[in-house]
Amino acid sequence: MSPVEQRRVYLPLTADQLRTLAETRVLPAPLEGLAAGAQGRVDSRVATSAAIEEAEYVAFRAAAGEPVEGARRIVASADLPAHTLNEGTAPGDDLVPVTTTEELPLRLVVSIHIDEQPASGDDEPDLLWYDVTEIDTVVAELDA
């Protein structure tokens, strides 16, 4: 039996979607997000693992988007079976837009990222990293 091919995706969520995920442990499809592209295009001066990590970071930051005054960005990082994703095309090779075709169970979410505080002025808040097991803490932080 061969392993199921998985794809790391970055899904921007609203506060309501995060609360639903915490409460019901699932989000309905479709969800739109981003995955890293061009993972095979590696500069010979850079280790393959470092190039892949950089591509993943670019996708994560793009999924987070720009801060919005008074709001907090939320991104779920998930490892999804490739067959549950529709991949789009984008100019360039750095990002792949994806849309989920099946519901997102909490067990496939790896981590959750949320701005430390709502955006204000020209300052870009830091995105904090939480393990998925801390989702209730993230919701409490969001509602504080």
C-alpha cells in the first residue's frame, strides 16, 4: 500500500472560521489558500531542504496577507491529501493557489498562526505560532 501524497497548504481563516474549527473540529469546503510552488527549482548554492523551507515561508506569508487596521490575521497550516485539492495557476513559480474539495478536519491542521495583536498604524504585528493542540488557547486569545 503506497502512502497518500500530501501537500502543505496555508489557509487564511476568519475569526468565525477559527471558532467553528475549535468547536466542531471541522470546516466545510471549499477553503482557499496557498501552497509553495517551484520546490524543484533549487539554487545549487542552497541546500534543497533550505530552498523548500524558503518556498514554504513565502507561501505562508502570502496567505497571511497584509495587516488590516484593527484586525488580526489568522492562518492555518495543514497537511492535506493532494487529491482533496484543486490547484490553480498563478503568474510565476513561487505560489500555487489551492482550493479544498473536502471538509477540513482538525486532525489535518498542523499549526495555527495569529497576529500577536490587532494591526495599528504602520507596525506589522508578529504572527505567533501555536500547535494545533492549542486551538482553544488561540480562540481564548482571540476573544480576550
